[in-house]
Amino acid sequence: MSSADNRCIVREGRRNGGGTEKGFLQKVHSPPSSLNDSLEGEIQVFLIDEDQLHTYDDLTKVNPVTPSTVLKCLQARYNLKVFYTHAGCTLVALNPFQPIPDLYTLDVMKEYHSAAQPQEFKPHIFIVAEGAYRNVQGQLEPVNQSLVVSGESGAGKTWTSRCLMKYYATVAASSSVVKSQDTVERIERRVLDSNPIMEAFGNACTLRNNNSSRFGKYIQLQLDRCQLLVGASVQTYLLEKTRVACQLANERNFHIFYKMMKGATDEQRKEWKMPCGQCFVWLPNSEKTVEEDCFHETVEAMVHLGINTERQSQIFRILAGILQLGNVNFYSSTDESQPCSLDEQSKDFSQRAAELLCVPAEELQMCLRVRTLKAGKQSVLKPCSQAECSMRRDCLAKVIYAQLFDWLVTFINNSICADKSTWCNFIGVLDVYGFECFQNNNLEQLCINYANEKLQQHFVSHYLRAQQEEYVSEGLEWSFVKYRDNQSCLDLLEGSPVGVFSLLNEESRLNRVSDAKTLRVRLEKELWENANISWDKFSKEPHFTVAHYAGKVHYQIQGMVEKNKDPVPPELTSLLQKSDNPLLHQIFTDKETENPTTKGLSKVTVFSKFKNSLESLMKILHTTTPHYTRCIKPNPDCKPLTFKKEEVIMQLEACGIVETIHISAAGFPIRIPFEGFMQRYGLIAKHSILKSGSFDAQADSSDVLRREVEKLLSVVLQHKAFDPSHNLDGEKPNLWVHCGRTKVFLTQLMLDSLEDQRKKILSQCAFTIQCCWLKHQSRRRHARHQSATLIQAVVRSWLVRRWVQRRNSAAAVIQNTWRKWRALLKSLAETELDDAKDLAERDLPVLNPVIRERGSVQLSSIQKPVTVRGWPMGLALASTPSITMSLTATGFQKMVSVMASLHLPSQRGEYTVKPNQYSQELASIRAQPKGSVKLHYQRSPLLYADTQPDMKSDVTGFNAILLEKTL
């Protein structure tokens, strides 16, 4: 359907290129003649307002939709450094050919990931990534997603795929799961580190791209039930191994060789036998430096993936050996019975190659120059021609590199792939080589362009053709949009029983040397009816031309059959199996186990293997929800911010962007069966076919479902306060939604509206559940609080009673013990103290008045001892009045009495006697002894008996000097 046949009348916001329109749109059918007459005028009017062209973030808003208007909008946005534009179901990405700061930062990722409606943001590759991720979260069938990144070589597919992987490794590796945080970070790091390794070994600098992928890959990012990244797997397709030994003019070999040459240390150069300044035939344009020539990045990624230093050394020695092989030249011998000769320099290079590959040098030279022919049970050695020697040398290098690449892919998968039980869904990222057209094209370009034809056919069949056919079958008023279908080109290439590849395979299986002219004649004879193939009869070199969807490509026939055979001489394989390099020995031993040798040539050709892997890829794409990103190369010279109209318009027409915009603008990209629609959105109308009691058993179930869906949609439209004239039963169909016979057709805006209302209802239900649950929890907490309070009170009362009882018991014990101790002390004191009755009965002499007055007496003048009351034998107390006496004591008994009674401080010049003058304190402890005495220093049971008098203290006491009578 052209833009003149069916166009949309929208609000002014669309014509002004504004944001998302809020309104209800209608299809209006006008007479085609008037539209055709005014089409050119509308295009001119549209292009006049150039200041507003850059505001069209979705090309479906362009009116009218023509290649000119689309090209102008893209150019206006590109000039303002806006590189992403929506084109209906696809995203158009123009390569800026220069770094754009702040366009792919972590903050930008979080902004798109946390947005409620990412579609309202500026177009970005992260919108496509987030849409696929939310589809997995929503579990809408088909749940698994595929992101198809297509475009020609140099359009930016590899960079786009790298951004997608980084986005998922960021948003899907949530750190909220504490227990698996370390594991998630490890998986994220390994998934990202697989990219630089595969790009180093699989990408090269070509005429059209400095980082061209020379292989295809499909990366499955594995997600668990919580949509967290738990692993990944990589599937590769058709490595261009011929580049190892053959590079076109102004092109380079694989990146890894240049990384080694420019980043190796002196020690590594010595180990790899690669001295500075040495030139290698297979390293052309080594003086050219590109961003990818970073050796340290590759080595660091290897370490993170678990490739240890020893294994790295084995890998780099193999690569260095391949480079040494490229410098080996052969010279024809005059005697055909003798093998080709080697000059001294070539012998040196072959010796180095043998040492690096860890194989015998003589055996290596023999295998390259002599082939083994089997005649029955006997083996015959036949010298090879110079061309055959070079071919065997190249074959050896190619098979080593190809097997090393396969081993790396297997190792990466073993490192990052999760167990099947841990993941349930995946998001696939497809990055294949872009469409190629060089001056010399051979089997590699034919396979690459065939892969692009298959992807284009998938887009055509899934979107351009299948959707329109479904619209008609579901009863929508639809006029078919014309598009370029490339099915005839695919029939030419893969047709059976007659096609280009079937004829190539048939020629390859014949045990004879192929002839290019004979093959060309056969192709012309068998395929002359197909309009997609042509021949230049005046060309000297045999070739054929295929009209691909992206343009015509001339393919050389010379050498195509041999490449398709891809023969590997068995003696070369046997030589490599004997290698002392553990990795090389392992690779070819495993290869021999997987593919045991059979008699004759192998019937599995290069194209057969490639077609089988490509068919398995297409099966995966057909079972997933695809998301398309069209990368556009704005100029052929890779110049920054340079827009070539001819280059861009050719790519837009080739990939069908204009037709895609037509279908997206007038169609419904979202289709949901009635049953699934009611299961997901039936809660909006608060009833469904299963809950309402209006189910009619006689009615057809599809009719009942259709009525229920129409009721639900009417509720949604009324809730949105749309124009009531736009109803489902009216003659003018709604442009946002349409009920087919078995499905509901929706636009993205209608789906967003349904999702918004569903989220609101779910939020209300969740709020109600939360309120009830919180109320229930509050009641439980209150009951538990009361129960806990009662238990605590009972326990506390029991503890208090127990504590009081224990205190009372302890107090009683203490009191009894104290009473017993006091009684014991009292009894001891009564035993030791003087008998008061005996002292009272003793007649004390009346003191002389002179003595009583003076208070001192000369003992020597008295015949008998003077008896002082309370002081026959005692201790001095500081609290009693001091009476100074001059005493003269003679005899042992008197001296003891004086020593026991007086406190004789050594610091004074006189003796002070402090007798107890009837004070309240104790004085005498024993009567005057009669007989010999013995002094004992013991602790007395008397109160204050263990306290010494202190001159500076008010508290006084006495020392215990107990006298014990001895018998």
C-alpha cells in the first residue's frame, strides 16, 4: 500500500514532528487520483520546513512517506549528531565514525532501564534492548527474544552488538541479590571479556571497515526466573580462514597478529622468534594503526576467562609459527621426480615454524613438498608442484588457525555458559558479517551475502509479508504494501535440485580437478531462466553475477570449487597430531576423534556446513520475538559526520525501510490472541468470560471471547475519554486497536494504555492486600504484645518472690551466724578479761595525798609496788589524760610491767605514760602474773585489738600482748 492509497489524518503534533500524540486516530480513504495529483506538492511542502525535520524521532510521523522525505529527515538528524531514529518496528542507526561521549554511559543505561515508558525518550539502542528485556519480564509468548543487528560492512553492527551486551550485563546483573553478588559480577565480567578475544581472533581491517567481523556470531544471554544474567553461550558461523594466507590489497590479516607484533615485550619476541623489524608476508599494512591494536586488552581478557599464562604461551607460539610459515617460499626443481627446493632463508623460516609448532622440521618440509598417494595397500610418494606446495602451506596455516579459533569458542562457552537447570529464558544478539561487494568476490563473499539474504527474507516473511497476510485473514481493511521480496534470489542460491550451491557441491564431490569455464557453462545451462543471475560473455575470467537485494555482485568461479572442498591432506593432520605443543596436540587429536577419516574425499563441503548452521539459526529466530536494528553506513570512506545521500538511499531501498514505515504507520505491530488478551487484561473490566455468568454454551467460544474483548476495549476507551465517535462497531476502524477473528491487533500506544490501566488496578489490589495484611499483622503484634506483657508480669512476680525468699533465708543465716560469732567472741573475752569480781574484792591501799596530788612517784623510794587502779598490767590509750611519771623499775618482773604498760615513742626524749583513768574503753587484760611469763604476739579476739595507735589519728587502739602462764 503506497502512501497515496491509505494515509492517516492526525493531530497537528504529528505534522510538527512533536512527541507522542495523545488522541484517537483514524484511517481515511480518499480518492487515489486526488492524492496522486497532490503527492509531489505535499512532498515539497513537507521539505520546505527544514528546521523541523530533525524533530521526527519516528519516521512513521513523516507525511508523506517517500524515500526523499525519509532521507531528508535522517540527514537533518545526522547533521545535529542524532544517530538513532525509529522506523516503525525497526531502529535505524547511522554510524558517526567517531566516539560520541556520554551516549553509552552507565547513567544513560540506568535512565532508560528505570523509565516507566522508555518509548517516550529519545531513540536509542537501549530502547530496543529494554523492550526485549521487559518482554521477558512480562512472559508474553514467545518469551525468548532475538536482537537482529543487520547492515553492510562498516555500518556499525559490531559496536551496536557490543553496546547491547554491555547493557544487559549492567541491568540484568542486579546486585540486590546479596548471596549471588560475587557470582553475578563474575559472569558479567566474563561475558563482556569474551568480546575482545573473539574480535581479536575473528575481526580484521578491510577496505570498508577497520573492525570488520570475518565471522558471524549469535550470543545467547541466559536469564534465570528473576531475569538475572547467569550465563551466556556463543555460536559462530563461517570464519573467513582464507584471510590467514591471502589478504586483498590494502587489507590486513586478523587483528591478533598485529597485536602480537606491536604489543609483545622483548622477552616474548625472543620466545616467539619475532625480532623487531622482521617482515612477514602474511602481515601486510603493518604500519597502519587502528584502535583494535591493543595487545594488553586481549591478554587481560584471557586471564579473566581463565586462560592461564602457560596456555597463552602455547596459543601465541602457534600464531607465531603460522606467521613463519608465510615466509616459506618454494622453487620448482628441474627434475620433476624431485620435490621443490627451499632457499636458505626459507629453510630458516621453516625451521622456526617447526620449533614454534613443536614438530620435526624435516618432517614438516617433507609434508609440504611431497604428498602421499595410496594405491591399494601401498603408499606412493609424489613430489608436489610449486603451486601445490604453496597450497599445502596455506592449507596448513588455515586449518591450524580455524581449529584454534574453534577451540577458543569452545573454551569461552565452557567458561560463561550456565547449567540448563539454572536458566529458563534467553535474549539473543545476532551479529553477522554485512553485505559485501569487492572487486574480487569468491566463495566467502557468496556465503556472506547468502546469510544476509536469509536475514532479509526473515524480516520480509516475518514482518512485511506475514503481517499483511494476517491482517487480511483476520478481516482488517487492508491494502497490500508493495515490497521487494528476495525469495527468488534465495531460490537461485539454495534451490533444489538445481541451484548455485547444489551445482557447486556436486562439482566438489567429483574426484577430479574442476574447470572454471566448464562450471560456468553448466551454471548458465541450468539457471538461465532465473532473472537474478547473469553472465558477461565478453569477460576473460569466468564469473557470474547475482542480483542480491542490496545490489549486484560479480563472483569469480576460479578457485571456488577448491574452496568449497576445503581439503586437508591427511599427512598434515598426522603431523600436527604428533606435535609436542600440548594445545596443538589436543586440538587435532579431538578433531580426529570427532571426524574419523574415511576413504575418499569428504562429502561435507564448506557450504553444506554453513547452510546447516544457518538453518539452525533461522529456527531459533523463528521461535523468538525479533527486534530489528538497521545499521546504515552514511559514507563509503568511513569519514566522521559525513552524509552521502546516494550511499544512504541505496541502503534504505535495499533493506526495505520505506515499506517498513508504511506498514508500521498503518498497521498494528502487536497481535495477541483473544484468550491470552483476556487472561492478561480481563481484570480491567472486572470480569471475564470465566467469571461472568453470561457464558452461552450454544454460542461459539470465539464469538463469546470477541464480545468480551470488545467490552473490555470499550471500558478502556471510555476510561481514556476518547472521542465517542471512534467506536469499535463503527464503519471507520480504530487506528489504535482492531478486533480480528481470533486476535486483537494493537498499536504500541494502545498497548501502553492497557498496561498502564492494568498496572493501576494491580497497584490498587496490591494496596488492598497490603492494608489487609498490615491490619492482620498489627492485630497479631497487639495480641503478641499483650501475651508477652502478661508472661513478663508473671515471671517478674515469680522472680521477685523467689528473690525475697532467698534474701530472707540469707538474712536469717547471716543473723544466726552473727549471733553465734558474737557469742563466741563474748565468751572468749570473758575468759581472757580480768575477773571484775576479784578486782573489786581486793583491798586497794589508800594512796598517799602527795602521790594523788603530784601524779608521779619515785618507785625506788617505795618498798612495795605501787598499785594504780586499772593499771597492774595493761595498754595505753591515747584518749586518756596523760600523766608523766618518772619510774624506776628494777627486776625482770617490773621491767615487763613497764614495757607492757607504756607506749614509748622513739622520736621523743621522754617517756609518756598513758594509763586508763577509768575511761569507757578496756584497759587491763590480765592480772599481774605470778611466776615466769612468756610473750606472744597473736591476734586478739577483742575489739580494736589489732589496731596500732597512731600519733596523728584520732582513732586509737592497742597491740595485743597476751601473757600466758607457763607451768
